[in-house]
Amino acid sequence: MNCYECAQAGRTTEPVAICRVCGAAVCPEHVRSESVVLRGTAQPGEVIHDIPARRLTCPVCRAAEQDT
């Protein structure tokens, strides 16, 4: 498997992550990381962890989420 974004540009680069939205493999150059607070479903809004979780996405999905 190779980074999808690099493959589109004609390069072969080993991925380090998988986009949680679309499932594309991404390399260190293309992975987008953000911290998110996990919330419980039984009691909406209740924080279930003190430490934020990591959320990894590709640049396309990250841009699409920011536009909404």
C-alpha cells in the first residue's frame, strides 16, 4: 500500500496512517491530525476521557469537513 495523495502525483510513498473518513492511506506529508474530546452517548455531552483522542484524516476530507 502507498500514500494515495502521492500516488495521484506519480510518487510512491509509504503511508503512516489511514484517513478515518474515506479510508485512504496517507504519508507523513499528507496526514492531518487533530485532537478531539470523546463524548458518551448515554448522557449527551458527557466527557468520557480526560485526554483528547487523536483523529487522523487526509487533506481532502479535512478540507471538506472545514467547509461545512
